[in-house]
Amino acid sequence: MSVWGIHSMAKKKESGLKVPTAPSRPGEEADFGDWPWKPGNLERPDPAKCNADDTVPHAHGLVRVLGNDNKASGAWNPELSADRLREGLEHMVRLRIFDERMMKMQRTGRLSFYMRSLGEECVAISQTMALEAQDWIFPTYRQPGAQFVRGRDMVSMICHCIGNVEDNIKGRQMPVHYSYREGRFISVSSPVGTQFSQAVGVAMASQYKGLDEVTITWIGDGASAEGDYHYALNFAGVYKAPVILNVVNNQWAISTHANIATGGDEFASRGLPYGLPSFRVDGNDFLALYAVTKWARERAASGAGATHIEVLTYRAGAHSSSDDPGRYRPGDELTKWPGGDPIYRLRDHLIEIGEWSEAQQDELNERIDGEVMGAYKEAVEFGDLANGPYPSADTIFTEVYEEMPWHVKEQHDELMED
């Protein structure tokens, strides 16, 4: 009798397959509960001497600095100057307003596709501010704010998104898949997860050359189910690579809830078996995220190795301009997120310590909105999506080989004759 025949004779029973579902769906009321974690709960270990076991409480807890009273406290308080905090606030406001304007352009047909960082502005901005200028950035599509920190011109970013002749990628990438060589901001990749193992490779190269360079990278909660994630953690742990590995747990991978990417309650502890000090940090707390990233940078620079971080946040907007989150999650979910809004939290902290005001916030919003509109008007002078001009067709051959192979050269010449 065949194996199939034997199997078919077995007594049939109900399927034991368990497929996780989201905690709440459209029409239901979202409830995240109250966070039990408070600023001051967790100590700051020595980054050069810390091992994975020392961070078990940090992986299962949550590093916070800003309390519900808008005050900063605890061992993780980086005690940044008011000027530094205002700089971070301005970068976050700039990213949010930039995103809003670009989404309006997409809806009116001036842009083919767009992805916002709404609710996650703090992530790349705070973390990049904690790095050094020579450090490498391997982003996903929700870390464009790192470019503002590194000084990229907004006109250049818009030219890329609308694909005109000044697009520095020359039409080879989708909109918002930025690359910024001067800022060591590596090209965003559409195949999710690939940047994680690539970042470890670059960190190992820096280590081999004896350079004072640290690499930072991010992956989404959904993409952490990819093999690239685990390859990266294993190599980083074995070779003690100077890399900062972030899992941005924003609760949703397009329409799939985070609970389908891990069987545990959090993502941070997944780094512990690989020998990596691991932290879960409030991703909407500018000070906490800055402090943990600075700690990880110090550790990497000391030669002690990599750090694994879960950035706990919430994707406030749609996955992209092609997505409708109202089809898979409650409309009130954003208002129930215990981490609040990163911009409002930093604003309120500055007001609490007497270094900001509502009037100054209004002035900042108005100034940056004008800055974004001015940048767009300048960018479209080089062409727009509907009318061009577009990058020359021969750019598909250029900047690929140092010396173009003969058979590619023939194709290039044939194209140019047409």
C-alpha cells in the first residue's frame, strides 16, 4: 500500500494549524492596554563590557526616557541640549510636512507612488543624529528622514520621486527608493530584508580595514521573518561586526499583523540566542531612541560588536499610496497607541522644560511648509512625471561597468543610433 493510502486510512481529526489573526479588525475597538514600563526601570550597562545575558531585562522590557508627564528621567536620559532637541524636532516636522505634500502630489497624478513615515519620524532621525558622519546607513523606505540629518537637499529628493532629468538614480528605482552617496545612505531596496545582511557585510569590511565606521540598518517586523534577518544576526554575532541591527515593530506589515512574524510577545529577545545584546525601546521617544543608539555606537566602536534593537512604534498611515488600512484595522487604532505621537511628545517635552511654545511650533510648521512648496516648484523646473523631460535612455547602460563590455557597447550604440 502506498504511503498516501496509509495516511488516508488514519482517523481524520480537526486541523491543528493555528494561524494568528490581528487583535482587532475594522468595526472593532482597538485596545493596546496600558504600558507597565516606566522611565528609570532599566539600568544602562557598560557598552564595552556588556554581553547578551546582561540585557535580558532590556529585551523583555522597554527603554523609556520621556514619561507621561513630559519629563525626562532615568539612567538612559542622554541629557541633550535644548538646541539639539529643537534640531530633532525640526527634522521630524520637516519629514512629516514633506510626506503630506508628496502624498497630495501623488493623489493629483504628479507622482506615481509614495510611502509616508507618519508616526515613525523619530526612528531614522533620532538614530542618525546619534551616529557619526562616517557611519553607513542601510535603510528601508521609512527612514528617508536620515537624509535630512545628513544634509540632503530637498529638491534632489523630489527630483528622484518625480523621475525627472535631475533624478540622481536616473529612473532606475521606484519613487522613495532613495540613494544618497554623499550621506552614505545606501539605496533602498524593494525586495524587503536584503539590506540586513548587506549591512553586516559592510560593517565587517570596515572592521577588516580598521576604520572607525559603524553601520546601521533597519528591517520591518514582517520582513524579520525572512532568512536575511537571521543570516545577519548570526554573522554579526560570530564576527562581532560593528553594526546596529534594528527591527522596527510598527505593528503591521502591509495588511499582516506583527503577530504572524514571531511566536513571542516581542522581537528584541530574538537577538539573545545569537549572542547579541538586545533592547526593546520606545520608538516614539526621541531621547530613549537616541540614547540606545548612542550606546550601540559606543559598543561597536570599542570593538565589542553588534547590538540588536526592537524599535516599538506604530505605523500611523497606510503602508503606501496603494494601500487602504481601513480594510484590515480599526480606524481608531492610532488614537489608542500608548506611545503617542513622536513629534507631539518631543514638542511637549521642550515646552515642559521652558524651551519651546505653541506659537513657536506654529511658526515652525508654517516655515517648513513654505520650504517644501518652494522645493517642489524648483524641482519641477527640471521636468515632471506627466510631461518630462526624463533621464536619457542611454542611462540604462551607464554607471554599471567601469569599462563597458563590447557586447553591451554594441547595444548602447544601436540604441543611440535610433
